[in-house]
Amino acid sequence: MGEQWIAESARDIYAFLLPFAQLGFAIVVLILLPMALIRRTRGAAATGMIIGSYLFGLTTWFLVATPASN
């Protein structure tokens, strides 16, 4: 019973986070990577990429938690 709840919750949270992760990926590739090439904006780009990596990691964690709970 508890495992079913975990799987359903993980699936719902993953479905909620996925559009944000997709948008974050687009921002990292299209905006932050070019910003990293300019020395004056490199720090802001690095901060944005770190925030994006947390979002990608969290999304991936919930994706993996779904079948692991079944």
C-alpha cells in the first residue's frame, strides 16, 4: 500500500517537474552556454547552470523513483 502511494506521488511530481526541466534545458543551452563564453557574464552563467543541474537531478530522481517503487 505504501509503495503504491510512493510510485503514484513520484509519477505526479515528475509530470509536474518535466516542463520546468525542459524549459531549463533550453535556457541552459540557448542562453547560459553562450553567456559562459563571455568573461564578464561567466559567473552568472555558472550560477544558472548549477541551478539547472539541481532541477535536472531532481526531475531524474523522481523519474527513477517511479519504477523502483513498483
